[in-house]
Amino acid sequence: MKALTDKIIENLQFKHDGFIGNRKDQITSANAEGFKEGLEWAIDSIKTEESQAEFEEIARILMKHLGTPAKYHPHYTAIVTNVTAELVEGKCSAGHVMDYVPD
């Protein structure tokens, strides 16, 4: 079963690809192009929002897991890539030193 956002994107893409508009005059042609550009923008916006929401959902699961006091303390950090996952424990920290960060 497709997710709702996938159905919305598919529907908007279908409308975008299928919209021709009336090409009889310049104004209608410009409006048709504007309509297609608007649909393209909407599709891209929805894809971006969906991607960010999906990442946040997954990140919050890891944050919740790391926030379990019985298992971990605040000095643990998780580093996740597409091929590895590491749990690192900080032994010493200088905090956030902003002296060398350019303005």
C-alpha cells in the first residue's frame, strides 16, 4: 500500500506531465508554463518535507534509545553511516570552542 505522500506526488506528477493548456495565445501559454512550474515546485517541496520528516522520525528513535538512563549516560554519541553504526563514549571534552570559527 502506498503512503499518502507518495500518492500525492504521483497525482501531481501526472497532472504536471499531462497538462498542455491552450496554446492559442501568448498569455494562455505563459499561464500554462506557470502552472507547470508551480506543480513542479509543489512536487519538490513535498518530496523535501517527506525526506526531512522521515529522517527526523528515524533520528528520534535513536535519540530516545540513547536517552535511556539505565543503558547510557550523556557522554555517548552515535555515529551512523550507510555501512556502519558506532557508539562512542566521550572521556574528555573542551566544550564548544568558538574562537576559531569564522564569522
